[in-house]
Amino acid sequence: MARPYAEVIGDPIGHTKSPLIHSFWLEALGIDAEYRATHVTPDALPGYFATRAADPDWRGCNITVPHKVAALAHVEDREDVRTSIGAINTVIRAEDGALTGTNTDASGFAAPLAGLDLAAKPVTVIGAGGAARAVLFALSDMAVGPVTLFNRDVAKGADLLSSFGLEGQALPIGEAVPPSALLVNATSLGMTGQPPLALDLSALPAEAVVYDIVYAPLETGLLAAARGRGLVGIDGLEMLIGQAAVAFRLFFGAEPPRDRDDELRRRLLA
């Protein structure tokens, strides 16, 4: 007999740790369901959603690179995520059967920053893709500023800052990093199989925080450089687990056991 299931889709998908997270929570709560990883290429994205829409056991999916923007064209946008963030990372089946998109990345990103006062503080962000949109959305809620955004396409970076109402500047990757209270890598640079992200962090003050959303490897070159300078580093598992917790509630209607996060991290690092 088929079991309810959710999954994560992306291209590539081999690096994902999402199945380990959701499976840990499902096992801990005794829920008879499954969470999978499914390789979906850009060309296969329309067919994927059409197939899943007809599968009664499918509870939804998380979305990783490169589909976070493209997926919006294939599901309903009842929360107006297209206007607010411009990218989705989660799709669920609504009560009427429609597939609807949402974004749990923004809350997942913000969670480990909850104790910091970043209001009116300078921030640097690397990237202007789907993950960067969620990061900038969260930063705008924190009233940070100014923001320096590094991206290969400077015009796209400037447009993105403007769309979130953030003051600052867009620069090409490779320019000097300005003094910042927070630096965020919101790209896949530094991820296993991707080019490294080499930044000169010498301008960051001693109290700066460096946040890398990459989690494979967990200790990226950027975080190693930050810790070599004695700076606080936040790794990609923080955001991954935070956004997964919100998605888990949507998929399975249960609260994940966050009191077991230490055990979960040990499993993820094993």
C-alpha cells in the first residue's frame, strides 16, 4: 500500500541533506510517510508538476537550485510570493487539490539571526538568485542597511535591491568587501563541485558575522576564512533545518521535534 510522501527536487540533487532531516523527524514522531530526493532537470519541470498533481499520495516538495524562480510558472501563487520574494522553495497541495507555492527560506534564514540587532547596520550579500531573494526579503524585514550586493550581473543586483526597498549598491563579484556587520553568501559558490568563493574579509570588523548558506561542505572556504579571523560563522545547516521545519509542518501536519536538533546535526555530519 502506497504511503504519503514529500520530496526535494533540483538539478543537481545528490548533495541534498533534506531527506535525512525529514526522515529523522518522521521516525522520531512515528509518522508513516516518506521523504525523497528526486532529480528534475529544467526541461522536465512542467511534466513533474503535472504528474505530481495527479498523485494522491504526494504531499508536496521542497525546491532547490535551479528551480526556485522557474517553478512559479507551474503552480498557483496564492500568497503573492512572486511580488514579495520572487521565488518559491516549497510547493504543497491545497485543500481544493491545487498546487500552491510558498517560501520557507526567508524564515529559515532569519532564525539564527534572531538575537542580533542588525537595524541600520551595513550588510553584504553575495548573489542575486532565488536564495538571495529570500535573504533580502528577510533583511528588509530587519530594516538593515545599507546593503552591498555582489553579483556577476550588476544591473540585476541593483534591481533586486530596489525591489526590496533596500538602500545600498550593487558591485561585481571580486570587488573589495566593505565593512559590514553581516556578510551572507547566498550563492552555490564554495559548494562541492562548484568554484570556490574567495573573498578578502579584512575589512570586516571583529564583531561581524559571516553566514554561508552552503552546507556541502559544511565548513566552506568562506567560513574557514571567517573563523581564521576570529569572526562568528553561521553554517548552511542552520538555514536548511529552519526552512525544513516550516515545510515539514505543511507536508505532514506535525511539529518537528526541534529539541533534538543537536542529535539531528550529528546525523547530518556523520
